[in-house]
Amino acid sequence: MRYRLLLAAALLLAVALPAQDPWKITAANINPANYYGITVANGMLGIVSAPEPFKVKDVVLAGAYDTYGRGRVSNFIPSFNLLNMRFDIDGRGIDAGSISNFRQELDMQNAAFTASFDHQDKATVTYTYYALRHLPYTVLMDVSVTAKKDIRINAASVMAAPDLLKDVQNYYNEIDRPHVVISLLTSSAKSPTGKMLMCASNSFIFGEEHGHEPRVIHEMWDNNMHLMKFGKALKAGETYRFSITGSSITSAHHDDPLNEAERLTIFAKLEGRDRLLQRHRQAWAELWKSDIRIEGDAQSQQDIRSMLYHLYSFTREGTALSPSPMGLSGLGYNGHVFWDTELWMYPALLVMQPQIAKSMVEYRFQRLETAKRNAFSKGYRGAMFPWESAETGVEETPVWALSGPFEQHITACVAIAAWNYYRVTQDKQWLREKGWPILKETAEFWSSRVERNGPGRFDINNVVAADEWAENVNNNAFTNAAARANLQFANQAAAILGLPANADWAEVAKNIPILRENGITKEHETYKGEGIKQADVNLLAYPLKEVTDPKQIKADLDYYSERVPNEGTPAMTQAVFTLLHARLGDADKAWYWFKDSYLPNLNPPFRVIAETKGGTNPYFATGAGGILQSVLMGFGGLEITDNGIIQQKGLLPKAWKSLTITGIGVERKTVVVK
């Protein structure tokens, strides 16, 4: 009965929603008291929107950590807010109370955030900002003012330092050349412990010929804030445009961040607005060659594209960076990297953007030696990856969270991700140089981690389960099955590379127990039917393929889907239920769980996903990754195999006419399900 009622409610909600633009999410009724910003990001730098005109909530820089606040562990450091402006018309400052027709819009196709409004009967103002995809540390904001009567505008670019930064230094420079004058508003500051220097710089870009551009004036307000400004008189009917470009970088990214911030800003200014936008749009057009297209359900199309947009925004090829559960949408989870990356976000990116996925595995490879030291300190061989990882790869979980030393399945998740990268790309050189070291050392960890309690019984005791409400339990289903997969994949990799098989790895894998009771896979030795925080046993069917019998998959699915509370659990669990029901051929239940996986988690005005139903901590990229897998591998029938990505039979919800997935894998294939 519960299922039928919830299904009916989900279907009614889906039918009631109006048709939506597949590429643009628009907010026309902006309520600051119930507003959750949306992020424009380029995989390195994220800009989070605010409900006030000419303001942004946060600027987040990937890889910038220091120790402060929560748990005596490293945290993301908020960057200088280098896009905030002060703007007045005829001496009246622009704020939420002085404007009308305020509208904000995210253009996902071009990764652009636009806001527009009217100021009394005097002017219409529009501004758009971008985290430039081709320039990892650089942003651009375009401003356009159309005068309805003769007016004078004054615009100020404000550089403000977050309160937690210290020893703030503010600089203003004018570089005068025969062909250009470059005004540089620059700030630097030390992170809370002083270990890192954070720097930012910006400059105006004017459209006038050199010698006719407005005069720029610098004002110092206090230690944490300074600005540069200009004024301009406009005639009725005239439209005036100017831009601001800026860059933010730290000593974690460059040995000379202060000068480099200014160099990057000068580079962007002299590239000019049109060249910057052309290259930015080209970079996004290349990303969108890998896309998910849904026919027949405009709202699902917009929602799924938003999820894919966010994963693309939070990641970047050519780096050794990996996203946190909240990506670049804020400081959530301290910016740390968990299994959320390898198990939830990574598979969708591996299918759609293998080169981005490569950066995520590179993040782990570069921290392999640290993982080996972590295993050594716990008395094990091989490499033990930390539950929470940040800059260096040491364990960053606060000590009060038992997941730090005990949620060890993360090590197998890292190894499985590495193996799947090889399976998708068939890159044997990469496997030899980077994949094999990860697989070998993680297999060695599990070989030393098991407790050899007699013939045929190699237990893994005292772990925090993937279901994190089960702490310090024995023989957790997901941990055991993931460890088995890790050991088996390591021997497969050895065979491909012409290396001898490790007999002990094979013996251990064969004898790690998967427990069952009354026809149900048991979550752990002492499990008695308690509520579960998130998917655990069901992950043995996908992605681990430890359970392959459809009857067993269904029995486990029916049992555990009744043990997830309606509130307080993360979004990706229902995505696994969606995927498995689709593979079992039950379109109605797959559709129900698909809607349940994210509709109750959406926040206004941009439908950003929170971690839990009714939650307020968006954007939850982990959930987006899980839901994308339910579409790609569930409805779309895609499968990662030893021979690359193949398509098995897909199954569509009744509301969808077709599903087209483009740019799949290294061969950039297209598949269609109708």
C-alpha cells in the first residue's frame, strides 16, 4: 500500500509540473529567506549565486585547504569574493529593495549565470558571470545597462576577504602602455595557520577605444576590503557594456601566487571579452558532446542535465583533483574526498568523460605512498586509503567519527575505480604504470587484513559498514564483497601484464564470507533487520556483481528497500533501487524510486539537490552521481565490462518516449533506448 500511494503521488507530481527548458533553469520569484544558490564552476573554481543583485555567496577553489574549525582537520578555505559589485544609478545604490522584475537564470549549455532587473523607471540591468572553462583560475562577469532616461551610473568592483583569512594585504596597480591601461585590484592573505598564501586580482574590461575608457579610481575601505570604481553618463535609449575579469590562486597551486594572480588577470584582460567567451563556449560544447537526452519528459530532461552539468562543473581533466560530496558548491564536508567519488560520481564520469575520470584516479595514485603509511600504522601490509582525504592523502576524518579508522571499504572502492578505468580505456601502459600499483597494494592490504579463522573462513571483522549506522561489526556484506572484487581484479591485472598470479590473493578472495539468512543476504553478522542509513547489501548486485541471480537480487531489494527511513538518509540509496528495478524489468518501481531519489531533496529556486529529503545542504553531487548511474546503467542498459562499455537491454519509464546517450567512452559511441 505504501508503495502504491507513493507511486501515485510521484506520478501526480510529475504530471503536474509544467514543461521546462532543457538547458536553462530560471528563477523569477526570488525569496532570500528560502534561497539555495546554484554554482557556476570550471572544475577548479566555483561561484555560488546569491539572492541579492551583484552579489555572489561563495567563491570556492579546489585544492585549497587549511586546518581550522571542525574536528582539527583540514577544510576548504573560502576564497576572496572577487565578483561582488556596488552599483548605483543617479546616486541611488542598487539592492533588493530598489529593483523590480528580478530574474536569475542558469544556462547549463554555456555554464553561464545571468541576472536581470529594472531599477525604477531609469534602467534595465543585466549581468552574467562565468567560471571560464579553459582558464582554471579565472572568472568573467559581463554587465549591460540600458538607460530608459538620461542617467549616471557608478560601478565598483569590490574585493573582500573572508573573515577567517589573516594578514590581509591590499594592492592597487595601474600598468600604462601605449595601447592599454590595466587597473589591477589585488589582495593576498594567509590561511588560518599561515601555511598557505591565497591571492586574487581583477580588472575592468571596457569596450571603448584606448584613451576613451572611463577613469578608474581606487578606494581603500578597511583591511579586509577595497574597491575600484568608475562613473559613466548614459543617454536615454543607450546601452552600455563593461566586464570584470579576475583570478584566484594559492600557494597550493603555484609557487608565486601573488604575481601569478595578477599575470592571469592581465592575460584574461588582454585576451578580451569576446575571445574569452569563444574559448569558454567551445570547451563546454566539447563536454556536451557527451550528453543524456530524454524525449517525452521535459522536467526529467532538465533535472538529469542539471546533474550532469554539476558533475562536469565540479571536475576537470588534466589535474590530480577529485570532488567532495558537495563539489565546488560550498564548504560542505570540508571539501574532503570520500567513497562518494569512486562509487557514486566516478562511474557516470567514466562513461561520459574518461579523461576527467582519469584525473580522479590520478588523485589517488599520487597519494598511494601515504596510503601505504596509513596501512603500516594499523599493522597491515599494502595501502589503506583514508575514509576522508584532502590535500596530502592522510586520514582527515575527525576523531569522533569512527569511520576514519574503520570504514575500510574505501580502499576497495579506489581499487575498483582504477580497474574500471582500464576496462573502459584498455590503456595497458596506464595499467602498468598506475593502475597496477594501486591494485597490487590494495590487494596486499586485504590479504593482510582478513582474519584467517580456519579452512574456508577468512573474516573481515570490526569495520564500519557502508551502512554507516552499523559500526564495528563483523563481515559486512559490502566491505567483504568489495574486498573480494579488489583481490580478483588485481590478479586479472597481473595476467594482462604478464605477471604471475598471486595464489594467496585468490585463496583469500575465495574464502571471504558473504552471509545469508532466510534467503536474504545479511548485512553483517549481527544484523537483525534494523533500519539502514544507505545502500549496502544491494550494492552487491550493482556495481559489484557479487549477486547475479535475479531472484536473489529481488529478494534483497524487497527486503532492504523497506528498511530505509523516509527521512535522514542520503539520496543515492534510492538511485540504486531505481537501477536494480530497471534491470529486473519493473518499470513502475524503477520510476517510483527514480522520483523518490531526488524530488523530495530539491531546494528552490533552482532545484538544487540536498543530501537528504528536506535537507538544506546542496549541492549533493554524490546523489547526482547515483541518479545518473540509474539512468545510464539502469534505464540505458550500459555496462562496464572487461571489453569496455557495452549496452544490454534498457528499460524506460512509461513517461519517456526515448533515451539517447551520446559520446560514450573513448569511442564516443551513441546508444538509444525507445
